[in-house]
Amino acid sequence: MAVVKLVIWALKLKGIPYEYIEEDLSNKSPLLLQYNPIHKKVPVLVHDGKPVCESTVILRYIDEIWPQNPLLPADPYDRAVALFWIKFADDKAVVKEWLEMLEAMEEHVLIRGKKFFDGDEINMVDIAFCMVAHWLGAIEDAAGLKVFEPHKFPRVSSWIQNFKSVPVIKDNLPDTDKIVAHLKRLKEMLLTSKSN
């Protein structure tokens, strides 16, 4: 549940207490169907009894409601640039487009020579690119392919190490073995359905 971790990280980075409810997506609960009747998927943030759906929308909401430790730059232009890269990360989160995303990160996103997208602290752009930091390796293992070669993407490689070393991120990374097992099951299901 990669997108759920985005919300957890944002809440933890801002120091916001929350209650986490695990959802079995193969047997969706009445609560999920009540709070997200359109897409019927996670994550869903319920604040003051009102649901907010879709990970990027939730991140923006969290950043606006709890302004401490901002996840987006204050400067309007820098914020627009950050939002562009967040949209780019969302749009490119498909395995066949990973190489293009890695190249864009290397050549355009991480060019300022900073630890993270906007300096020494994680912001929303870093969170949006989390797929590269943790899930890409799991996807490669499950699919039996290699997309990321650290020597070809030194800035991305350095950013991954920085991102995964932040205590809030490191302490809340999903279990890689579980991700790989889940992706392999999905792959087998797809292959079985295509052969039938």
C-alpha cells in the first residue's frame, strides 16, 4: 500500500497524531465504501468526520490544515514547480515509464545540489517520488527486470539514501518482502487470466 505510506509520512513529518485502520482491499469494509464510494480505494483521510481521498489531494489538505513543517515551498513560483513535479511523479508511476522518470529526476528535479528537492528537509515532492526510493526495487524483483542502475543516476541514488535515512521514513517503510510477494501474486493472476 505505497500510497497509504505517503499520508502516514506526511502526518508524522508534521507531528500529527492519527489512528491508522488497515484495509483489506480484497474484502473492502463498509467504512471504506462509505468514505470513498466513487473509487473504493485507499488512502482515505477522515478529518472532523469528513473524508478526503486520493493521496496527492490528501497531502495538500494536510499541508493546508497543519501549516507547521510545510511540505510545499512558501514562494508561489517554487510551489508551482514542486506541484509540477508531484504531478509528474503521479503520472509516471507505471513500470514502463520508470526510466523516463529516473532521467527527469536526475536531469531536472535534483539539480540544485541539495539533499532533498528543496533543501535539507523533506517536502511534498520528495514524498511524491517515494516510489523510486522504495518500491522500484520491489517492482524490479517481482517483474524480474532491472531499471535503476545507480551509476547512471548518481543524484537519484544519493537522494534515495538521504530519503530512506530520515527516521520518520525509515521507521515506517513497508516490508519489501511483502511488497514483492504481493506483486508476484498480481503478476501470476494477470498471467493466469490472460491464458484463460
